[in-house]
Amino acid sequence: MSQSEPWDEVDAYFADLLAQDDDALQAALRESEAAGLPPIAVSAPQGKLLQLLAQVQGARTVLEIGTLGGYSTIWLARALPEDGRLISLEYDARHAEVATRNLARAGLDKIAEVRVGAALESLPRLADENPPPFDLVFIDADKVNNPHYVEWALKLTRAGSLIVLDNVVRGGRVLDADSTAPDVQGTRAALELIATHPRLSGTAVQTVGTKGWDGFALARVL
């Protein structure tokens, strides 16, 4: 058995004290593992952060790009009022099936909807529906398309909306301007878009914990 790192123990302490997984959240993780989904869901403290951001925002509508098993979706959906709406886009139909079951178990199927398909195909269809602007967009999908997801987030939000872009550190590889890795190129392009776009004000923060060395970008639509 590998020895746990100090940051794992700190994350566990924070989670036990401030971001406890209840039955629905624990079941979502178990179901995802049983279905063979990759163990890349946000941590409990990160899920609680997403929930708090949505609550501070007073969000009524949330768009999530990248559902996986619905663990982060549950955290976000719980921040919404009873008449709120969350749309989550998931490429993999098997992942979406697991997430849909997990959301129903959590009693959130009236608020949260999972749509299956490539996000860059789902997003134009969503825009054609002319939905009310989303108050918060959480982007946690294939990293090569991060700049495209940020651009779509701008089209589907309003002044004051928040955009959260996950996994921006890439184990430190984000520093490599000459990298040919698609995930690094996509992440750097998204960060540069946030830095230069006249309608965005943002920052990025490194994190360390059970997810390793990582981080997220947070941007406000102006």
C-alpha cells in the first residue's frame, strides 16, 4: 500500500469537516467506479467550492461541459432553486447513463439534464433554443477544445456570469509554450483568451490535494 501524502490527509480533513459526501454523492462515486469510469471527478472540497460559487452568484441556471458520472453535477445542481436549471453536456453515452441515474438518485432529475454528444455539436443546438443566459459555466471536458468552450460560454452567458475552467496546470506542463501536446495547447489558448478578451476578467489558481498538482481558472463576464 502506498503511503499517503500530507496533502491527501489535509484534503481528507477539509472534506470531513467542511464538504462531507452524503449518501447520494458517495453512491455517485461508487456507481462511477463500478461502471469503469475514470477516477477523475472533482474532489469533495472542489465540489463544495463549485456549489459555493454558484450560491454566491445567486445562480438559477448552470451549464456544465463534461459530466463524467455526475458527481460535480450534483454539487452544482444543489446550489440551484427548485425552478433552477442545469444542463450538462457529455460526450460518452455510457458516462451520461451513469450520471443520469446518479442525478435521479439524488432527486435532482427535475433540475439537471444530461445531453449526450460532442459538446461542439451540442452547444450550437443549445444556442438555437435561445435559452436564458447561464449564470455559471463549468468547463471540465477534453482540454484541446478549451478555447472553443470558453468562446461558447461567452455566447451563452451575460455580464456578471462566471466561467470556471478546470485542470489548467497540467502537472506544470502549462508552462511549456513549445509543447505539442493537445491538452497543453488547448489550455494555454483558453488562458490567453481569458487574458485578452475584452469581455472577460479572470485569474488562475494552483491547487494541491487528492487530485495532485492542478488548478483552475475563474473568469467573470464583463
